Amino acid sequence: MNRILVMGVSAGTGKSTFARTLGEKLNYPVTYLDSLYFEPGWKEVSDEVFQRRQVDATVGSNWIIEGNYSKTLSVRENYADTVVYLELPLYLCLFRVLKRRIKYHHQTRPELGKECPEKLDWEFLKYIVTTYRRRKLDMQSRMHRYTEDGKKVFHLQSRRQIQDFLQKCEQAKLDELP
């Protein structure tokens, strides 16, 4: 478990928080795809720049890359040996997105870089609700393919499973110490 992709069924699954915590426990650098994709003021970078930044993030023997961005997944998936897939219920994802909006009102989340204050609109909420089921099926199929390709896949479906996984990672790291 050296090169890890953290993915989720939807916004609000806790990908960023999970990746940050896992990175701290394993002492791995964490890259957030949103920070590679958005320039200040929510300006999107070109596909070429985004892909180059992702390739740069895969350099090194230990790393965590957080985010989905399915359109460019092929840029980074071949480098990963492990995938952690978070699949929490839709109601919890929506709650967390709303909570995040309130918590970071007029502020930029740490994983976004500079000058991208938290925002939320009906179109985004509608997207989450209307694509959740399809994305869940697509992601489960993708995780099956990753398993067949020899990647370690961890499919975490509850807050308890997430906590247990993080505790096991911390314990495994401690067990490696002399």
C-alpha cells in the first residue's frame, strides 16, 4: 500500500478528510485533485495542464491522490497499487455537503488551494442526487476491474468501517517501527 487513490461515490463522502488523515498516519504526501484543477477564483485549468499535474503527483514511491475526476482517471490509475473507495449513503453525502458549505462560508477549504471560497448551488445538489445511483454502479464495476488487475481495493461503506481502516493503518505503521 504505497501509491493510493482515494475515491468516492459522490461529493460529501469524506474523501478529502480521509486522505488527509491517512496521509498523516502513513506519513505520505497527499494530493487533492481539486487543487490541481482549480486556479484562484474557481478558474479551471486546461485538460493538458490538469493531466500534467496529475502525472507529476504520481512521482515517488509513496503518495495518496484524492478525488474522482473520471475523465482523467487513466492518467493516474495505472500508477496506483491501492484504491480506497468510500461509498456512504446518499443522505449522509448530502448532509456533509451542506455542513461543509456552512463550515467554510466565505472561506476556502484547505484542499482547494487559494481563493476558491466554498460555494453550493441547486445544480450541484441536483447532480449529486440524480447521478448517485449510476455512479455507485459505475464505481463498483470499476473496483471489481481494479481487483482483477491486482490492485488492493478497500470498499468502505460506513463511518465505522472508515474508522476501523484508519486505526488498522496506524497500527500497521506502528508495528513497523523498531
